[in-house]
Amino acid sequence: MTNAPIAARRSHIREHHGDTFEDPYEWLREKDSPEVIAHLEAENAYTDGETAHLEELRETLFQEIKGRVQETDLSVPTRKGDWWYYSRSEEGSQYGIQCRAAAEPGDWTPPMLEPSVPVPGEQILLDGNVEAEGHEFFSLGSFDTSDDATRMLWAPDYEGDELYTIKVRDLVTGETLADEIPKTGGGFFTPDGTGIIYTTRDDAWRPDTLWLHRLGTAVEDDVKLFHEDDERFWLGAGITRSRRYLVIGVGSSITSEEYLVDLEGDITAEPRLVWPRAEGVEYSLEHAIIDGEDRLLILHNERALDFELVSVSADAPQGARRVVMAHEAGRRILGVDCFRDFAVVGYRSEGLERIGMLDYADDRIEELVFDEALFSAWPSGNPEWHSPFLRLGYTSFVTPSTVYDLDLKTRELILRKRQPVLGGYSADEYGQERAWATAKDGTRVPISLVWKKSFGAPGDEIRPVHLYGYGSYEHSIDPGFSVARLSELDRGVVFAVAHVRGGGELGRNWYEDGKLLNKRNTFTDFVACAEHLVRSGVTMPQQMVAEGGSAGGLLMGAVANLAPTSFAGILASVPFVDALTSILDPSLPLTVIEWDEWGDPLHNADVYAYMKSYTPYENVQDDVAYPRILAMTSLNDTRVLYVEPAKWVARLREAGADDVLLKCEMAAGHGGVSGRYNAWKERAFELAWMLDTLGLE
């Protein structure tokens, strides 16, 4: 056994609000330092050595994942204009291939594509495998075709830092145009196809400026359409499905503001404000034509905690409001998609996503009904303003990803495709249910459970458990299928999701009760879920591993300090474990934006003290029996810098934690490695570590 890398202690003092904190590992932040790179490489070598005995299990898991995936496959085609657009994958290839084929006039039934069978008239638009040649990392950001179908733009990232270079191709000649726009946040075509609208970022990686590039002109001559000065606000833009308006949106996590540009006029005209920003008020809009009048359907939370949907005149949006879907406590309205003759409203009720069909004539909402108790459903791939079908995505913990078309006349759900799972998978062999834990303050916290029935139901006997959590940004962990998860379930593991406060599962209050000065509820809820699984006879601490990533990695670090004996192991992916240091530094990417989520410790002593009381790095305890810990990170991550888990691991080792590993991808970003085979191998690495921690193989 080799010795773990020990990071040198170097004096560094952080002083705020009269508090002094000694931070001896802050020197690891110097990304360009050969010494830092050498330390990360030593950590990787140590992790390789400590997990070498799992090599055979990793390969077995990788082959299981690979063996369940139909490697040569095609998506369900989506109609846009006179073409069917789809993607396909080929056995042995890491990346997808974007394609299209001509559509017959008036035919809205997507062609049935068969793997390995040539598609008549197929045109390959972009082969990700070709694009990735010569690069260790490849991610496709924006991908768009012009409305007249003659041009395509795409935006690759070769570093993992989420800065994309926009490129353009003439689809008639196959020529790649000279137009190339580097370091963008992505972009899309103007409706006439002669221009590209794109965003750029400031030094803190915040999208702050919107530009118009005219094809055939120099980037230096691009027109600035909009700029957002406030460091708390992100900028984004899009074109309404009606193709009538350019919508420019700016927003923090608690406040938003939107502008319109009428595309029947000059695209460079001064954007027209819809509603002025008001602190704490969020809204978003869609364009509809109702009884011949241009209307905006606006979803907002002004005096409506779980949001309200109203209709206003597009010409006078600050005028009279007509309520379309009234606020109802506990029913969180998530979004609206407008089409020519109807709208689709997404909302969350009883912890699950719902879909409602809105009739413009009488504002009646018809909810679509699905068979399973736990499921996820959403509109997906509907670019056309008018179509006889509505494309829907559907999944559950046991039902593979499914594509339906809803016939708008008959309301029949037509199954277009269900993700094939090779090897004889049957959903009937697996179970899913909702359980409830009780937090210390009496709050009931939902837990989703998934298991293979042949091992018995949870609680029949003690079983190994994999408990996952997130709990930030009002992000909900909704039911979803995972091929890789089957390798756990088939070994008797019960997979569980703790739907802790800070997420959005049970409405806006659920989120508010897990942020800012209520953040500790996220951590104590997770511990309460773990304790419930033990009390109810599902598992015991020695047979439970916890997992979370990004803000969920902060959850993992906090839980390790709060309840180190409640878990056999903790997997923390790109973990936000040095949160206070990051949120104190407004020069770091995205910090100022994050103050609405965590609080502003730089200017508020109470926020500083509260964050310091829970942030994992500051609260590592000496001589505590920590569980096994695996931290995964990426050198080029711009959202959670690699230095956070690097410092955390160094401090854990200093405190005496004797089974702590750090794995740093040296050519990847926040989402980890690129390429599906690489991603499967990375997941196999994590699963092997978890199964080993649980005493399984």
C-alpha cells in the first residue's frame, strides 16, 4: 500500500467580520502551478493504486452497462419545416451523429427508423466523432438549422470550460463558412437565416451581452443588442415558437425581467420592456394568438408563491391581466409552451410533474393521465407552431425513456419509441414506491425507493442502500430510468432518493426552507432520511452509501461532518465543499449570482457565520471516524473549481480520515468526461467503489 499524498501546509489567513480562519491549503488554487498539477497527478496515482483491486469489477460493470445499451440506435425524428431531424449512434463511436431526411408534404407521422438500416435520403449534418478527432474532450453546445433549412450552426467546446466556438455550414454546398465566433455561451439563427444571435460572458463566466452577427461580416462588426450590468443577473435569449418575437431575458435566482423585439420590424431596434424588474418577482412569457390578438401568457410569482399564469396584451403587457391559471398553494406551475391553437402547462403536484392542455377558448386545463404512481413527463421536441401531434417524453424509475405523440384530435397517446434495454429487461421485475421520513422539526420528507423484486421489498430484510440527494436551486430529482443503475439493483441494492428541502419537489416553500439561512434543513433532512431507512428495517449504516454532486456534493460534505457514522461510504462528485471561500470572492466565476441562493457572506456577518457553521471544509473534525470518501472532480470545471475537493481531501487526511480518495479528470469540465464510452467507464469506476464499500461485487 502506498502512502496517500500529503499536501504541504502553507500559511494563508482569511479575515472577514472579525473572524480569522487559517486556510493552509489555499495554495492548491494555483491551477497553472506545476506543483499543483503534480499534486493532482499524485492524487490520481494514489487513487489508481487504492482501487486497483477493483479493476475486474469495473470492467464487469462497464460490460454490463455496454451490454444493455443498443449501441447502434436512432432517435425519434422531429419535424421542422420540410425535414425530419434525428440523431443516431453507431457501435464503437463515442459521440452522436446529427442527421435529417426530407419529409413528405402533409405527413406528420415520423418515419420508423431501424438501427443498422440505411435511412433513405439521409443527410448527415454533423458527426460528433469527426468533430472530436484530436481532442481529449468534446461537447456540443448549440446546434441549430435555419428556418429555410439551408444553413446549420454548431458550437463545440474542446476544454470543458463551457466556452463555445460557433461555426456555420452551408447545407446546400456542404461548405463551412468563414464565420466563426469564439468564446460564446452559444447562439441561434435569426428567422431569416442571415444572422446569428449569441451571448458572451464576462470575466466571472456570467452571460452578460447579446450580439447579432450578420453572416459574411467580421465578428468585430457585430451589433450589441443588449447588455446586463448587474452582476447578479444572467442573460439569455430565444425566439418564440410563433417566430414573431425575440425574447431577451435577464434574471437572478429570485428576480427576472424580459424584453421583446418584434421580428416583423428591425431586429436591432430598442428592446421593449415587458414588466420592470421587482426584487423577488420572477416571470417568463410565451407568445400566443388568441381570437386574432397577439397575447403574452406570463407565468409569475408576484403575490403568488407557487406561481400564477396570466394573459396580457402583447402591445400593452403592463396593462390589464387576465388570470388563466390561478395560484394554488402546493401546486407549483413550472412553465407554459404556446402553440397556434392551444398551450401546454407544466406544473408540479404531490411531488410529481404534471402536464395540462390549455384550451384558449375557455382557459380549461385538461390534465394528461399516466398509469404509474411515480413518473416524469414533459413536452419534448416540438419546434412547429402548428402540428397535429404533441411530442412528449416519459420515464419512471423502472420505465425506460419513452417518446409519445399525443394526437390532438383523439387525445390518444401513440408510442413512438421506448429506449431498448438489452439482456431481457422487464420493468415488472423491479419496484418503485414513495416513503416518508420525519425531520427533527416534524416536516415529512419524501423518499423514492427502487429495488429488484426478487430480493424482496424494502424492509423485508436488511439490504444495502444507495441514497442519493441534491437539494438546491429548486431543482427536483424526478423519477428517471438508468441503465447503469440496473447493475446495483441486480446485486440487491435498494436505490433511494432523498427529496430534501432546497429542491422543488413540494413547491416553492420546499425550496425556500432549504436555502439561505435555512440551508441546514437540506443536510438534516438527508440524515433524517438515512435514519428512517435504518429504523424501518431497510438497511443499517454499515450497508449504506450516500451520493451527491455539485451542490449535492456540498450536501455530502456537510453530512460527512454531521453524521459520519451513518454511512459506510460517501461519493461526492464535483463537490461544492469549500463554499464559503468561493462565495466570499466576487472575482470567481458565478459568485455574485450565487448570493441569492446562499446569502452574501462578504457583506453580511450573519450570513458569514451561518455559512461557516456548515461548509464542509471549515468543519472537518479531527479524530473523527469518517466513512470511506471518494471525491470526483475535473480540472477545467468552471462551476465548482477542482480546488474545492482538493482542499477538502487534504484537510480530511490531516484530520486522520484514512480512506479518502480524490480522482481529478485532467481534461474535462463540470459534467465529467465526454463521450459515452468514457462516461460509462467513469460510472463503472464509481459503482465499483460503491459496491466494494457495500461488500458486494
